[in-house]
Amino acid sequence: MPYFVYKIIEHPESGVKKLTHLETSPDYRGARERVKQERDKLVDAGDKETSCRLIHAKNEVEAEKLLTQPRDDRMIAGDS
């Protein structure tokens, strides 16, 4: 399965995410490097509403579905 790199702009009030596919890579290292470059650009620009994510999926449709699903709060040991 390939790795997909996306730029994500999340609307602060509604939480709606706009996804922009940047690259598909067959290997993790190439995708990781691209994400690192994109995140550095966002930091330099001072952009706090935009993020860059790497996702491992069968295809773009699955990748976008995974990226738009709300993430469950994770339980950390010791939290009650």
C-alpha cells in the first residue's frame, strides 16, 4: 500500500477539513521527508490553521476517508 501526503486546512469554527493531496509515495521514507518539508514551510509562514499529514492507505479515497473521520480520545494509562 502506498503512502499519501495531504495538506489539511481545518475551519476553526465548524471543524470542516479541506484536503489537498500533495504526493503519493511507494515508500515511507520519501513520504516522511515530504511531510517534514511541508511542515517546515508552514512553521516558517506562521500558518496555524494548516497541517500536513501522512497516511498509509489502499488508495486516495480510503486515505481521505481516514483523514476526515474524527479521532477518538485516547486513554492514557492512569487516566480515570
